[in-house]
Amino acid sequence: MIRIRKSAAEAAIGLSSVFLLLTITVSGPQTWAQTGPGPMEQPSQTPAIKTAAEAYKNIKVLKDIPANELIPTMEFISASLGVRCEFCHVEHHFDDDAKKPKQRAREMMQMMFAINKDSFHGNLEVTCNTCHNGSQHPAGMPAIAEDGETPMQPAHAEENGGRTNFASLPQPSAIVANYVQALGGANALGKIKSRVITGTMTAFGHALPVEIYTKAPDQRAMVMKFPRGESVTTFNGHEGWMSMMPRPPHPLEGSELDRESLEADFYFPLDLQKVFTSLRERPPQKVGDEEAYVVLGIRPGKPPMQLFFGEKSGLLLRMVYFTQTPLGRLPQQTDFSDFREVDGVKVPFQWTVADPRSRSTVQVAQVQQNVPVSESKFSIPATPGPAGQ
């Protein structure tokens, strides 16, 4: 999953390797949050999570973080410097210390931790991206303006930018109520119990057939069809798995599991104010050509989520999810468009998912609702095999 930019080498590796990057990041119309208890809330049923040092070899700095946070942390470094894994690591031998940038990265992490401890009371204010901002070498001087004056941007645009007269904005509860009405109303939404979507996912110049099965209240399966077989991601309401050719399925953990549970909540529009303990307004922003109200959703123990609702349409146009890592937050943005009415409710027929590493777009060809969906769709996937077997 640690890919930053497409190169000639990436184009040559084939669709199966692209799947590593895209499987978790391809969102569906159920971009909602789980309302029932998940595995995070049932520690007695979940094995103790190993530390990074217990699960991986030769960990020097990030020894005590949960093992399932190590890969997102590496992704944060990759995105902050604009590099691939091989910049620091020996390919296929990640415990090898042969490359000097790996030791330098350890020193930089220790420096960052010391700065935050000594200057910011231990709060995570300075990150890799603070200085690198997508470059291997931090800029030591301000850039020269290329086209007239370059206006200064506020440090926290989500809090300080745009219109700041919150008194003139509708309350989040009113925005949510308008959203439910824009989709067709609570009664119409409640009548839908299942949804099957077929379409095409495009990324890095490749197009793949995709099938997405969702079932109330919180089950979801995504099937990506490759020339040599299928790769599947499932969530059954409590647990999730991902299968990738030709490897056996592995359980989803940490941020992967959290994102999949968000996708699986079938009735998010009706439950939104239950999902978030608090909804806070932020300055409106534009999404495409439409002005949007911005609502910050607070979830206990997790980074906030940003929800963008069209001022005119009332629809959810964008959602930004953040993965917390020990080094900083990784954003993932989903934009919804081409809403069409199906069985009395509006469904997006196109959505684009973007993060610091990739961008993918799903174009829906068909939506079927209230059709039978077998429970087996949400079970642990079988080990993928070649097509036709």
C-alpha cells in the first residue's frame, strides 16, 4: 500500500500490485460510520495487539507503538517526503540497515519527538511534513512568486479560512436534517435494506470491474475483478478481511478496520448525530462549483472527520477521513457526484477517493436495491485462485 507516485516501473508490475494500493481506499456510497459495537469495543474478544518491536525485526525508534500502526506511519513518512519505500529500505529486506537514509530517518524521528516534547508540551505540533512538505530536502528559504503576489494562507485553514461568521450559518443539526431530506427522506431511506452496485474503478490508467454488496445495518463486501481472478474485502458488522491474489485473506486491523466499518454502516444519514458525539460548524468551502457547509464530526478516541454538504443541493459532496499515526495524520478525501434517484432515494453514481499516494474513481453502471444478498458475501474470503477455477 505504500505507493506515492506512478512510475514506469509501477506501470509494468500489473494490476495485481496496483490492488495493494487501492483495495482499502476505494470508498462506496455507504461512506458512513458504524452504529453498532465493533471489535474495538470488545477487548475481551480481541487478542492483545503486539508492539511493532514484537511483530517486526530491527525496530529501533518506533518499538512501542502498536504493530498495526507501523505501516500507516511509514506511509506518513513516504507522503511527507514524496518518496517510495525503497528510498530508505532494501526491497524485500525491510530489516536491513544497508541504506543511509534509513538511519537518517531514525535520527529525524528522534529530533521531531524531542522538539514536540521540549517546545510543545509533548503535543504533536511538528511533523515530518512540517518541514519536508512533499520534498526530500526541506526548503531553506521562501519560494519566489511565479505569477504576481502569492497570498499568505492561514496555518489552520479549516478553522480560520473562508467565512467565519458562524452565527449566520445553519446549525449542524439543521444541515443533517436537510441532508436526509435531500436524499429522499427518512421513510424512503428506511425502506432500503440492501444495495448491489456494479461499475468500474479506474486508477493509474487501469480500469477494473467492481462489485459492491451492502446490507443493513452494517455489512459490506467489495469485489475487484482481475484478469486472473478476484480480490475481495469484506466486513460482517464486527470483523473484516482482505484477500489479495495469490495470498490467503488477512484480518483488517487498526485504521483499515475502522475505515471499512465506516463504509459498512447502511443508515449513516439517519444515524449521523448518534455516530458523532459532537458536530461543529466550520467555515464553508467550495466543492467543485458548489459552496458547501463544512461540519466537523467528533468521535471519541479518533481523529475528527470533515463532512461537506452542498448549500443548494443539501447532499454530502465530500468527506475527509484522517488516520492518526505516531508521526501525524494521513488524510483521505472522498468526493461524491452524479447523484441519481433510485427507488425514491438519491445515490451517487460516481465518487473519487484521493490520499497522498493515489487517486481512484468509481463509475457506477447499475444500482439494485432490496435484492437478496447472501450472508456468505460477508464471510471471510476464500484464498483467491486463478479465474475459471
